[in-house]
Amino acid sequence: MAPISKDQILAHNATLQRHADTDYEYLGEQLARRNIDIDTIKTQVASFGVAIPSWGVGTGGTRFARFPGMGEPRHVFDKLQDCGVIQQLARATPTVSLHIPWDKCSDWSELRQTAASYGLGFDAMNSNTFSDQKDQSHSYKFGSLTHADAATRAQAVAHNIECIEIGQKLGSKALTVWVGDGSNFPGQQHFRRAFDRYLESTRQIYAALPGDWRMFLEHKICEPAFYSTVIQDWGSSFMAASALGTKAQCLVDLGHHAPNVNIEMIVARLIAAGKLAGFHFNDSKYGDDDLDAGSVAPYRLFLVFNELVSAAHEGVTGFDPAYMLDQSHNVTDPIESLMSSAAQVQQSYAQALIVDRAELDAAQTANDALMASRALKRGFETNVTPILQRVRAEAGGAIDPIGAYRASGYRQQVAKDRPAVVGGSGGIV
Ligand code: AOS
Ligand code: ZN
Ligand code: ZN
């Protein structure tokens, strides 16, 4: 099932093919001078994928308001269709990360088949114990997995186990647990007891994990608990993942750190400990802004990928991170933002791949700070767009995904069936 006609994509590509070929050839020459084979890089980039968050295809918002976009998805099947467009054109997002209960449906096998028809599979399942659902018995206002009340904790545990069960029907292999638990006043929460309760609850979830599943623990420095959160940083996440067992690892959402924190170094530490679960890619200026990946700090994203490529290059045992986007699209068409963010992530990967590792190692050993920095910068400053264009075109995608998408009129078409939902409340994710 192809949401956009293949002929349309081919026709659009035909207008760009000649220049794309020239650019690829020229970049190939440049890389060859550095003893890098462009086709090898292309093959590596082609096998890279980053998951789309199902909540990302709807228009986000701020804590105060949400301005609906045109033709927003009405339910999970519409969301899959939009994800199908993203994958069809940009060819970098073969999986979708679902959120329960937002994506609940009555027929999971139909959902799985629909996804497969778009060439999509399912990445990690995401639970929600950070907001109350209609008719739920116990409120999460004062926490969920760490709540002082045992019945509330039990409800949150049961919800996570339900997410695993749904994920099994879909072929998912991981559960991401993010809790908003924490406090807003000094003294409100007993720090050590709350962490112990987190361990007690997550142990029960961990016990329900199928043998080939992993559990991703996502830390966040603040929000909605602005004085303290229970899993506030990678240290707490690491303590919890270590206590739980090998299937529990730490997920790094780029927006969940204090300003100026050296995220790439956290990534290196987690790799060294065999505890890097993967990522929620996004960008930020101030906090958990959920801006498009690489829109503010592309060099930071590249430096994260430098650590990842270095670990793969060195064959670090057990290194197998999951890649997901986690963004809120407030002023753009979410499909466009997700296609360009996936390309941005791919770009950072490609740039890290072309860093000369031997040159970097030699500079580090010789304490040659300038040459070490230059080795990295040379990768970052290389325009790898021709590689990405070639990867997409060879996979049947669009040389220019956003141009092809706009030319297709997809959004206008689906808007006929999908009425705008004017939300009075905030749309923050
Ligand atoms: C919240 O800040 C976290 O980033 C979550 O990963 C995510 O946004 C949420 O689970 C979506 O429901
Ligand atoms: Zn996240
Ligand atoms: Zn977040």
C-alpha cells in the first residue's frame, strides 16, 4: 500500500537526478582522496533506521495551547498512514514507536498487517503513567510507579505489563518507561524511599518481560516535577538498570538534561557499561523543548554519533542502541519535520562514519588537541547530502522528500477526511 503514487515520486526524481548524480560523483572523488569509498558509506547509511514516535505525526503544542494542523491523524491507523508516507519518501524510518493508551485499537493484528503493508514494523512500546485516563481508579497526580500508595503503584505496573502484551502482538521487542514522578517542593518526597518504590515496581514489570525483550529506562531532569524527579539523570537510570538486570538499559532523550551537560560523554559512559538502550532524538535550546533533531545544535548530534560509530568501529560487545525520534511539531507539518529530522540523524551518522579513526587515535595519543579536533570537524563539515539522496533514490524514495511531498498534495487530500480538532488544552508531549 503506497500512500503516494510511485510514478509521482519517479517524475519528481527525474527533475533532480542529473544534479544529484553529479554531486555524488564529485563527493566520491573528494572522499577517495581521503581513502574513503563512498559506496561503502552509502551501504552503511542505507541500513540505518530511526523510529517515528506515533505521537509525532500529530501537531504538538505548548503547555498553554495547541494550534491544530490541517488533516491531522484521527486515530492510530491514520498515524500509520502518515508514517507510511514518511518512510515511502525518506526511507530512513522503517519502524514506529507506539504509545499506550493514545494508540489503543480494537484489532492489533489488523494494525500489524496495516503497518506491514506500508513497509513498517514496530519499535519500543511507550507506557503512559504521567497523565490520568478516563475512568482510571487511582490518580497519578502524585506519582505512578513510585507513588506512596501501593494500589496506585500496582495500577501503573499493570499498565506497563499491558503495554508489553500489546507489543508482543505487534512484534515489538522493547518497553520504554518514562515516569513524571517526583516532587515540586523540598520535603514533599522522601528521595530514597521513592527510588526504592521505583525499583520495587519496575522489578515487577521486568519480571513480565519476554526473554528477547529489553526495558528502556528514560531519565529526565525535571518536568512535571520541577523540584526533583525520581529518575532525574543517567546516574539514577544507571542505578536502576543495574539493579534490574541485563535486559534493563538507559535511554537518552537529548532534551532531558541540564543546559550544557556533555551528553556525548554520558553516551560514552553508558556504552562502556553496556547500558546504552538507545535514544530519543530531538533538539533543544532551553530544556525538553522537543525541537526538530539538529535544528539548534547539529554539532552535538554529530558528537553523539561520533561516540556511536567509534563503539561500532571498535566492536564493543553488546552494543545495539535503539534509535527513535521524540519531537513536538508545533509550527510545521509533522510529516515534513519528521522526514527532515530523520535525514538530519542519518546525516550525523554519515558524517561520523567518514571521520578518519586512525588519524583521530594518533592525534589523541600524541596529545595533539588541534589535530584531534580537526579530524572531527572534517567529518562534520563534509556535505553528505549526495549520499543521502542516492540512498533514498535507490530504495524507491524521493531525492528531495519535502519537495516530492509538497508536490503530491497528500496533506490537502487527507484533510478532506480528517476534520481539524480544535484543542483548548495544551498539546505538550
Ligand atoms: C517525556 O518528556 C519523554 O520524552 C517521553 O519519552 C515522551 O515524550 C512521552 O513518552 C510521549 O508520550
Ligand atoms: Zn523522550
Ligand atoms: Zn521529553
